[in-house]
Amino acid sequence: MNILSKLERKFGKYAIPNLMYYIVILYAAGMMLQMFAPQVYIQYLMLDASAILRGQIWRVITFLMWPSSGDPFINVLVIYCYFNLGRNLEYVWGSFRFNLYFFMGILGHVLAALVIYLLFGMVYPLTADYLNFSLFFAFAATFPEAKFLLFFVIPMKAKWLALFDGAYFVYGLIFGGAAARIAIAMSLLNFILYFAMSRGGKFNPKEIRRKQQFKAQVNQAVKAAKANGHHRCAVCGRTDVDAPDLVFRYCSKCEGDYEYCQDHLYTHQHVTKGGMDPRQAKRSE
């Protein structure tokens, strides 16, 4: 049992189900603030390490409110996108594991702001952007073949988009200042820690992908069975889908798995080695 399973057994009952619904409400409130009262966010809600050390603890959550863009339309699209990413991850991982991942991301942001303030004496304005990127990285690791429409036109798999985004962060780590490097590294630490802890368990990306492929194959087989019927008469070809009240039986005298409806169970030509297939016999009549 890996560390995530142990944590889930002990603390799983405290998980918040449907966490992304509450996060979306927070994002929507932030949009309203951005449009009508941006100074309220700056003075009382942003991630200000000095204010947190003075006791304004609510800032460790309220900093998430600030939108990623100044355009309301783009903000709505971003909120919708990350809501779906989060909901899919929670559906696959379960509420506890998704909660843990999300709150580890928040903790990384807060620690980054505190470390930067203590080392350099500056307030580094972190928002939820890095946290949202960490959600996308987790989604791409779990569903690498999922497709997105880049610029609403170009289909691109999640794994390639994640690589492009990763290159952006690598660039920031190499050429950014010391504060930027700390912010990037600690804000995305939840992605590294989570998948390190889940490695080898049933919730690692490869195992999830394998289970999804198996489930898709089973669902496809079930749909095919329902479409073609579970029973088919070897003579007339009718199935239990065509005639739900029809009775089907196997013939003990025929060699092979030949099934017949009630109309042909006693009238068909028995199949023996070298004998004629009853469907061929029907066509030859």
C-alpha cells in the first residue's frame, strides 16, 4: 500500500466532494471584483506574505480569486476549461486524492510567497495561474491522448500541449530571476510530489490509462452484443433483439456451438463432421 492509500484510509472522510464547484464560485466572485472593485482584492485578498504573517490567514485561499485575464469572455472559457479538468480528475482519482492534489498546490503557492518574502523582503503577487497549470499537467499525465482544439481550430493531444507548457516553465526556471524560480518550482511541487507518491499504485497514469482502455473495450463489446443480440438462430438468423419473446436452444446432436430458435430447433439439418452448415442448407432450399 503506497502513502496515498494510507492517507486516504485515515483522512478520506474529510474530503470535500465536488470541490471544483466551490472553486468556480470563488473564480466567478473574482471576476466580479476585477470588473467592479479590483482594489478590494489588492488590499485585502491577494497573496501578501507580510499580511499573512500579521494574521490575515484568509489570504491563503482568497488569492485564488483573481482571474487570469482582463477579458471576461476569456475568463469564462478558462473557468469552464479548468472546471472540466478538475471534475474529470476527481472522477478518476476520487475526492480525497483530488482534494490532496489541489490543496498541495495551494500550499506550494503560499510557501513560495513566504520564502520569497523572507529571503528578499518582497511581496510576490502569485495568483491561481500556476495552480491551474498544475491541474492541466495532471490531466495530461492521466489522459495523454485526450484532444483539445488549439485556437478553437487545431486538434492537439493533451500530452503535446503539456510539453509546450512545460517548456515555458523550464525557460522561466533558466532565465527568470531568483524569485520567479522559487515561485515556479514550489507552485508546481504538487505535481511532482503527487505522482511520486502514487508511483506503482493503482492511481498512477499508466494504470489509469490501462483501465480506461479495458473499460472502453468492454463497453464496446456490450454495445455490440446488445445490437446483435445475445442469441441468434443458425437457420433464420433471427436474434433475441429481433424477437424478444422467441425461445432459443442449443442442439445436442449438432457438432459445434449452433443455436436455434423455437421454429427451427426440431426441423433443422443436424451438423456433423463434413455435414452442411444449417445456414448453407437454408440458402440451398
